[in-house]
Amino acid sequence: MKTLKFCASLLSILSAATVAGSAQVAGEHYNMADQHRVKAVQDTETPAQRDARMAWWREARFGMFIHWGLYSIPAGTWNGKQVPGIGEWIMNRGTIPVADYKALASKFNPTGFNAHDIVALAKAAGMKYIVITSKHHDGFAMFESKADPFNIVDATPFHRDPIKELAEECRKQGVKLGFYYSQDQDWTAPGGAAYKTGNHDRPNHHWDTAQDGNFAEYLHKKAIPQMKELLSNYGEFPVVIWFDTPTDDMTPELAGEIVELLNQHPNLIWNNRLGGSYKGDTETPEQYIPAQGYPGRDWEACMTMNDTWGFKSYDMNFKSTETLIRNLVDIASKGGNYLLNIGPDSKGVVPAAEVERLHAVGKWLDVNGEAIYGTKPTLFGAEAGSFSKTEKDKEGKPKFIPAWNWRSTTGPDKVYIELFSWPKGSFHLDNVSREVTGAYLLADQNHTALKVTKSGNGIDVALPAKALDSIATVLVLSTK
Ligand code: GLC
């Protein structure tokens, strides 16, 4: 029976890896067997070269996403009506004509923007890198661009380059900086692509003839020149390029032209959303945490704190600090990074609800960061939950039912148990594959030794009556 059980569990791990390997992401399916005309770094590097290139990113575990642009002016309302959906999509969801949307630039003067404070906020939260929208689907560049005058320096009364100011502050404060760039959708440049919403039924899903044009020309005249500017004008940054929403317009040949540019920056990390069958470095589950991560693949769960990426004045549906911390722990226990979003308003000010939560997460990490940064995934797995024997998910597969009692992360000579619910008397752990030589609570400054006794094929760890942290108390097992 034992052998059978072992084989069954091995099979489930392999199938999970296979599924993860061909993960469907954000409208893009890539076939890793494709031979690219232009080889990407992922096609040519050795595993050791890849590990070296990804090392800082895997150590970081936690980053700040910033969605900020012209859409923060309407902030979810257009012509007096609330426009449903995520704030940065208001031009598309609101079927706003190009000229009307571009006119927002003349009103954009975010004098409340303070790069020092935003980078300091990321640091206070325990975030090790920042990814900011340099150009979103609306086509407005939040940086000085010679390639297109529709940018924050040339088209607004602000006349400053916030990307440059953030780069200077990140350099000073020791935070890494990456750029989100919408390489494919561009709703104000002729030829830029558009995902369909509402009644945008024309073949290219445009809603204004000013958007019509040739996609390759858009890439050659705007997107590729702007990516060159972003890759050349900000010193050692960006360390990450975060592509988004690829369409069928992005053929392997056109994507290959972008990859030729990326190859000139061999340490760059980029995600799986370029298009053209390139898989990039990271899976990008958006607004959810995959049941078992992506075994063997780097991945980053990007999530909002409320329900929108770009600022909406009336979205107050902020997740609790408990949810944010437990998401971070859950993600790290599955070997992923957490890219948590802030959406500054039209003055460049970060909503107070987001500032408050980030400081609280940072306080938890000040005490417990050792259990997150640079750790490896859980040695166990069943603690994350189980697959329903009856319910199906939206893809018709057995629905994963997460459990929220505890998680685990792994260090070279430590196993960390993040306890969400506090066991009475002792914590029992089965299938411990390492020899446990001691135990203590990470938040206990004296690291008082806890009694560990063998129990069946596992151990019992005696615990004090009360948790040291109501959200997550970390039990440390010293191991050989
Ligand atoms: C989706 C949205 C985009 C947002 C991104 C963040 O792709 O289209 O607005 O920037 O998610 O992951």
C-alpha cells in the first residue's frame, strides 16, 4: 500500500509540474517547443547562468507594483458616470475618444509626487523591488520620450520625469527598479492593439478611427524606440521589464525584434507576457495564488490591495493586513514572489489605506523576514489545502480548497512554520524529512528553546499558551 501511495503522490507532483509548465496566462499560451528565430536568454543560458541571473529576484520575494498614469485623473468616473472595471482601463471600458482622453495630459500636474517617500514606503513595507507602469495600455508615457510627445515631460504642466526621480531614489535607498511596459495594447497610437470590451466589435476592437493603423509600424515607430529609451536612459535600471496583454498581432518575428533588444541587457528579467511564443522568466498569476505554485518555474503573483490597479476614487474595498501577510507567506511557501500594487492618485499621492497596510506588513517582516526572504518552498505541501472530490473549478478540474492553519518555508538549516491558527498545547508535524535538533519562536527575542518530542513518524513541539502574532507566528525548527 505504502509503495502505491508513494507512486500516487509522485504522479500528482509530476502532473502539477506539467500543467504548470504549459500554464495559460493572460490571453497568451506559449509552446516551449517553439524554436525562436531570435534566441532569447532563456533559450541559451545554462541552469547555473539562469540561477545567477535570477538570484536577487528569488531572494527578494516581495515587490511593489505601481499603477500610475493619466487614468488617475478620471479615477473611475467619466462624464459624471462611474465606469466599471479596473481604473486604468477607463479609456477602453468607457469608449473614450482618443482626443478626449489625450486632453487629460494638459491637466496632469501631480505636484504631490515624491519619489523619496514612495521608495521609502516600499522599504518600510519590506519590498525589495519596484515595478512601475512606464506606459500602460492608454499609450501615455510616464517618462521623457523622444519617440512620442504624448509623455509626462512634454505633454503636461508637470514637466518632470517621475521614472528618472524614482531611479535616483532607488539607487540612493538600495531598492531595485523595474518597468511595466504595455508593448502590444496602445489605445492612443495608430496601430496599437486593443483587447475587446463592450461593443468594440470591429476586427481590431478599436472604438476610434484615430486608433487604426499598422501594428508593426506602431512597434517600429513607438514601442521599440521607447523600450530602447527605457533600457538606456536610467543607468543600471530597469532590472525587470514587465510586459502585458500580448495579442496575436505580436508574431514570433515581431517579438523577436524586441528580444534582440532585450538580449543587449543580459541580466534583465522579463515575464511571460511578451507574446510571440516567448515564455520569459516568470509566470504571472494575476489576482490569485496558484494552488501549488509552478514547480520548477519562477513565478510572481501580482495583486491589488483593493479591486483596481489604477486609482479609482470610490474603490474602498481594501484587503486586510492579515490577508496581505498571509498571501505573502502562502506565496513564499510555494516558491513565488508577491508583487503588491499601489495606485497613486492624480496628485501622485498614495492612498492612506495602502500606506497604512504597507507599514503593517513591513512591521511583521521586520520581525519575521528571515522566514520569507531567500527561502525555498515548503517540504510538505498538504498544509496548503486539498483538491475537492466533488467540486470543479472554472476549467472543469477538481477545485482546490485552500486551508489556512499554517504554511512552511525552508532555509538551509531551518524549517519555518508560519502558524495562522494557534494550536492548543503543541504543534504536530508529520513526514519531517530532516532531523530536527531544536525549536523556538522567531518573534521571541530570547529564542527560548521549545520541547520537541518524537511522535509517530513526526514530531510534537510544545507551544506557549498564546501566539506572539495573531496573524502569523513563526515557529523555527533547527534542522540537520
Ligand atoms: C491586466 C490589466 C492591466 C494590469 C495588469 C496587471 O493585464 O490589463 O491593466 O496592468 O493586469 O497585472
